[in-house]
Amino acid sequence: MGTYAVTGAASGMGAAVAARLADDGHTVIGVDIKAADVTADLSTPGGRTTAAREVLDRAGGVLDGAVLAAGLGPAPGRDRSRLIAEVNYLGVVELLDAWRPALAAAGSGRAKVVVFSSNSTTTVPMVPRRAVRALLDRDVPRALRTLDRFGRMAPTFAYGASKIAVSQWVRREAVTRAWAGAGIRLNAIAPGAIRTPLLEQQLATPEEAERIRSFPVPIGGFGDPGQLAAWVVFMLSDAADFLCGSVVFVDGGSDAWFRADDW
Ligand code: NAI
């Protein structure tokens, strides 16, 4: 049995993953802004430092895996773009920087990491690449200067940029000596619309609800958190030993619908 850190463990897909891992007999260290083993606000540098350190303390310096599910969706509000950038991007990369030695300590090929991306990475048009580059440079104020020019669309683009940046980070890092070379498998999952509180919040805004409901999903409807958790648990298992640097789309066919020939 292993020890797994799960961010966003209080709700939605993070909670579903944490429950499955616990049911399988693993030790789960949940991180969230509320109702978790480690409560920390991942939108602040101090919160990220606390989360990183407390997880390492509880794990005794060895982690068999980590799931980075904490995140915020697009919603109105000027500060929303900053929160999205800090939680969805820095809340992943800074924690993984800190946890990497503990993951390597699990032994070669054992530790596995799953980061939550989104199919918005390939289905939301015109996400400004300057904002993505700024996030990859970990320069949130620079990203916000670009994003704020887009007015009401800023949070939507902030979300897309955060998920593109985190996917690029995963693919760049996964294949390096620091990750693959240290025996750690680093991958991402890109869900489509999944019925969680995050999606419900978006559906509560009439403009967003219309956009979401008219979005092409070839198999129809929304996904269920349990379905996605099953994929994540598989990606953490020995069966996923040969998976490295992949972004796995589990989205009812939307990504294929938009870019079947994009190869
Ligand atoms: P959710 O809203 O049910 O869960 C997200 C969790 O993140 C919550 O427990 C929340 O408290 C936590 N969180 C938010 N801000 C935080 C902060 N400042 N500090 C610490 N924790 C914080 O959302 P859901 O849907 O389960 O999302 C999980 C991941 O999946 C997110 O990264 C989201 O962007 C991604 N995703 C969700 C999709 C959906 O349709 N639900 C689609 C594609 C990706």
C-alpha cells in the first residue's frame, strides 16, 4: 500500500480520487482550502509552502504518488484570473517541485503523478500565448497584464492559459532526468465537462450555461467524477508503468470532434 497526496481532495474529482485510493487501502493526504488533512490556500505563496511542507512531514519524506486536482473554473470577477493562475498553475508546479525528492524516494518506476489539465486546452480558441509563456516563466503579474486586456473574457482565457501551461510543463518535465530519469511517471488527464461543484457554478451563470450546453460532446451529456477517478487510479497503478508525459483526454469525444486531423 502507498502514500498519496491529493490536492482538491474536499470536492469533485479530487474527492472521488481520494475516496477510491482510501478504499483500496492506501494512505491519502488530502490538501484543500477547507475540510482536508492539510488545509492551505494554494492561491498564496505562503499557502503553497505550508501545503508542500505539511504533506512531506505527514508522508515521512516518501510519496508513492500525487494527484493535483485543486483548481478554479472561469467565473466573473477581476481577481478571478489571478486566483486561476495561482491555484491552477503555481499550485501544481510549486508543490511538485517540493515533492519531487519524496516521489523519487519511493523507488525507481514506483511513483506516479497525475495533474488535472482540461480539454479546454484544445477546444477554447484564441487563448493568448503570451499569457501561457508568462505562466511558464512563473510570472503571474505579466500573465495578468495580457489577460486583463480581454475584459469579460479574461477568466475564460486565464483558465485556458493555466491548463495549457500546466500541460506543457508536464510534457517538458516528464521526460527529463529529474522526472523520468528519477523513476517518476508524470502525466496529465484532460477531462471534458464533469458534473462537479465547479461545473455547477459555471452552469449557474446564464451566459456560461448556454456556452457549456451548446458545446459539442459526441457521446452527449456530462461526465461523472467517479468515471474520471477510475482513470486517475489506473494512471497511478503499475499498469501505467509505460505512460510518461501523456495528456489523456477523457471528454466524451469533444477533443476528437474539434481536431480529428490535427496531427
Ligand atoms: P471542484 O470545485 O469540485 O473541486 C476543486 C477543489 O479545489 C475544491 O475542493 C476547492 O476547494 C479546491 N480549491 C480551489 N481553490 C483552492 C485554493 N485556493 N486552495 C486550495 N484548494 C482550492 O472541481 P472539479 O471539477 O473536481 O475540478 C478538479 C480539477 O479538474 C480542477 O483542476 C479543474 O480545473 C479540472 N477540470 C474540471 C472540469 C469539470 O468540468 N468539472 C473539466 C476539466 C478540468
